[in-house]
Amino acid sequence: MAYKKDSVKLGKSAYISILCVLIAVIIAIILLIPNEKRRIYNAYNGALPLEHVMDKVDFDDFKSAIGKEKYTYVFIGTPSNETAKSLITTVNTVAEDNDVKKVYYLDSDDLSNKEIEKLRKMLIELDGMDKIYEETKDVVFPDVLVCYDGKIVNSFQKYKLSLTEHSWTDEQIIKNQIFKFNK
């Protein structure tokens, strides 16, 4: 007697159900993997809104990004620094108020010593920064840079470290010295 294998026949609705489950799993995976904006939001523990203007770049991307638009803004900081947490919120708010759609975000913890030295050399070219770096010898983070045509033309720390007669808040410096170029 020959053995006859029973075959299971699936109906059309079973195939549709399996397909729906697979699609649901794929959608869940896509939604659970955080995008870069969500990673920045999470890193700063919600100090930024979920829909913020920060766009994370590494040092090489930063160097190529600063020449792409008329004015480019770059925030350099790290979530482990309390000052950076406060400043990134201010930068995001003022950027949005000035219709700036993108501020490049460079995590200072991700920078190698060689990259920090290259950044320092770029900053020294900024008028007035050579005197500041003679005293400090180090790049100061957090910072917000304004770049035009591939060159750094302004820096939050330039004003912060050189203020003697003004007692501006960080927000006033960001509004009056950094995002003034976007007007």
C-alpha cells in the first residue's frame, strides 16, 4: 500500500492574512528603527522637539556641507554637556524663528584630535579668533558656526569669549550675531 501524503490547501484569505502579517512586521521594523532626527532627540533627552532643524554630519560631511548653500549653520556640541543641551534648544528655536530649515549637527565627542586641530585652524582664520586661541589654546564647545562660501565667518564662542561691555544672554548672541545673516 502506497503512502499518500495529505496536502493542505490554503485558501485565498489565508494568503491575504499571511501577506498582511508580513507587511505589518515590515512596517513595525521600519517604525522602530530610529532615524537620525530621532537619535538626536533621544540623545538630548527631549530638549529638542522631535521635528527639529538639526542634521547630523561627521567631520568630512561638515567640510563639504559648509560650501553648499549661501549660509550654512553648524552646531558643535555633545549631549553629555549641560551647556550644549541648553544651547541646542536655543539654536533650534531661533533657527526656526528665522526660517532656517537646517543646522548641521557635529557631535564633538565623535571628533578625533586630528579633526579638532583642523577645526581649530579653520576657526583661527576667523577675524578675532586668533587672539582668543592664543589664550585658550583649545577649541571651545559647544559652538555655533556661520559658514559662507566654504569658510567660517562667525562663531558663537567668538562673541561669548570676547564680550566685555555687553552682558548678552546666549539667546541674544544667537539671535543678534549668529542668525542675523539669514535676514
